[in-house]
Amino acid sequence: MNKKLRKAVIAGNWKMNKTRPEAKALIGELAPLVKDADCGVVICVPYTNLETALEATKGTNIGVGAENCHWAESGAFTGEISARMLAEMGVQYVVIGHSERRQYFGETDVTVQKRVRAALDAGLTVILCVGELLEQREAGITEEIVGMQTKVALGGVTKEELAKIILAYEPVWAIGTGKTATAAQANEVNHYIRTVVAGLYDQAAADAMTIQYGGSMNAKNAEELLDQEDVDGGLIGGASLKAPDFAAIVKAASR
Ligand code: PGA
């Protein structure tokens, strides 16, 4: 982290977990544990939990996000939710391009770009995920893959709008596997992504960009990962479902 240049943000990605009463209980336990955080704290929850989360986080320092949004404002897209619908509820953040969407739901770099556009137009802050598959890392094309994902996703995004974008580098092989990237690997790719942003915009924009790491970050390894210059926070899956674990990561980012 380099808090002089940019904001550190720890975001939970609950994925398809928690009923409404469970969500309320988890937030109730979490809020007092993170109230003195010296970093951004966000929870991204299933659509069905958004109202509960907005209510339960009132008066706290916890921001609320959704896990996806559609690119159209409204229309015949059965089962989808628009960015405008989220913004109207008071939702502030949205995860876009998560590898599980890419893997299981046909998300492509082009649909990611369209969703990013819609989210920005609705006033949401985007947590934009990029990351390589294991075979891509083994083939030595990690930089090509994350570079392309970043460039396509940011297509049409202005320099001013970058203030509403958080990037999250999530190597797919590290997600939910317990196999974390080493701190050096995380820093290396995060740094590379920053050079891509500098190439697209300029160095000042790249220096100001929050770039998280995600993939089996937990209470034990968070400090080492967050100690890296280019790791500005985390996108946390499994460990965000337990208040003490998530709070420990927030604490590591608050040093
Ligand atoms: P994980 O998930 O922390 O469970 O690996 C991270 C993510 O998918 O954002």
C-alpha cells in the first residue's frame, strides 16, 4: 500500500451466501469491529441482501455494493438488474468482471466494458476484476491477459471517471483455493496493471488508482500482501463471511 498516493480499500465479496437474517447478524457483528478503520470498508452482497445491508450499515463506515449489474437501463432482460436500480436503492459499489461471472456465466471483456459504462453512468463505483487462469500463468502470458482485460474494460472510461474505479487483480487459480499468490507475485502483477493504466492515461492517474489483490486473502496472510507497494487493499471472498477474519484484514490495511 502507498496511502500517500491512493486509498486502501478492503471489500468483501459474499458471492451467493447469506440469507437476510444471516446478513443482518454478520453486519451487526462486523460493524463495531471495523468502526475505527483507516481504509475503505465495503461489503458486496447478493441482490436479495442489499436492502438489509443498506439498513444495517446506516451510520457506520461500511459501504455496500452489488456483485454485478446489467448494461441496459431497463428492458427485456429477464433475471437481470440494472445499475440504475442499484443506485436508486442507495447502493454505492458494484463488482464487475469477477472471474466466476467470466467462467460460469459467459462474461467477456466486451460485456465487462458495457457493464462498467452503465455502472459509471449510474454513479456507482466499480470494483473491476481482472486475472489470469493457471494455464495462462504457466504459459507465461499473465501480463498479456490482465493487460488486455484492463484495456478493454476501461475502453471509453475518461480520466476523471477513474476516480470511480477500483481495480482488483484476482488470479483465478488463487480464488477459493486456499492457494494465495505470493506477496511478490501479487505486487508484480498489480504493478504491471498500474503501468497499463499509466499507458492509457498518465502516471498521475496510475499512481492514484486503488489496485486490490484478491484470491484467498485471509487474516493470516493479509499483512504481508498489503505491505507490498502496489497492493492497495483486497477483495475478500471466503474470509469476508466471518466477521473476526474480515475485521483482521481491515486492521492489517489500517496500519
Ligand atoms: P476468496 O475469493 O477470497 O474466497 O479466494 C476472492 C474473490 O473471489 O473475490
